[in-house]
Amino acid sequence: MLEENGTRETTSLEVMAAVQRSSSLILHREGASLADLCGTLQLLLQEVMACPNDICWDDDAESQWRYFELRTQIAAVWPELGFYDTSTGGALDLADLSDFGDAIDDLTDIAVDLDKAWQLAAVDTVGALSWLRFAAQTHWGQHVHDLAGHLQQRVRDGREGL
């Protein structure tokens, strides 16, 4: 939707559609490249961070936590991903394990948070977006940032595949 000042406001339906697309990409891949994954996650984070920063979700809303189920599924569809150096985004140097990330854990944490938002949206879309914005700021947004550095480095190094 176009605002009076010419800027574009993302609607809640558009954000939830982006959540669904991102979740599907993470969980099913369907031929997507690492560059596709990186771009999709960065765009989702940008759209979510444009949502209002208010806390208005129902604390009593229960959601099913599916970390291990999702991690198993993600590891199967993104087998080339694993541990990486978070300071450089490159391959993990076993001589220096001070700052490392796990790309499968990053994707799983993102997927778990997107799944929770999707479950909340079934009863309260505004609350789900509020929670998703908060969670992006406090949790999964950092995973996107760290993972994006790694994915971009793999693409630059020509290591898109296994």
C-alpha cells in the first residue's frame, strides 16, 4: 500500500505471506540456491522490522515448539550447510573455535520463530506480527544476520553446492 509521502507500507497479509514463503523455502528448498535463501531471509527481516514495534500479543497463546523435528527436516534439505566462522562468514577454522555458528541451527531457530508466528496468526494476526517483530529484534534477526554473512561468503567462494 502506498502512503501519502510516497513510501510503501507493508500490509499484515503481505508480511504473513512472506513468512509462509520463507518457511516453505527453509523447510522444502524446492531447488533454491543459497543466494535465494539469503535474499529471501533478508527481505523477510526487512519487512518484519517495518512492522509496528508494539507489544500486543496474547501471552497465554500456546504454540507447539518443534525444534528437533524442524532441525531434522532442514538438515536434510540443506545438507551443504554446517558450522562456520561468524566473524568472517567463511569456513570454520578448527584451530580457532572462539566465534562460530551453525547454519542448520540458525535456520531452525528462524523456522521455529516463524512457525510460532504462524500459529499465533491463526487466532490474532496483529498479535502475531507484534510478536514476530519483537522476536526479530531479540532473536531470529541475529540468526539472519550471521547466516547471511556465511551464505554470501559461500556464494563468493563458489561453494553453493555440497
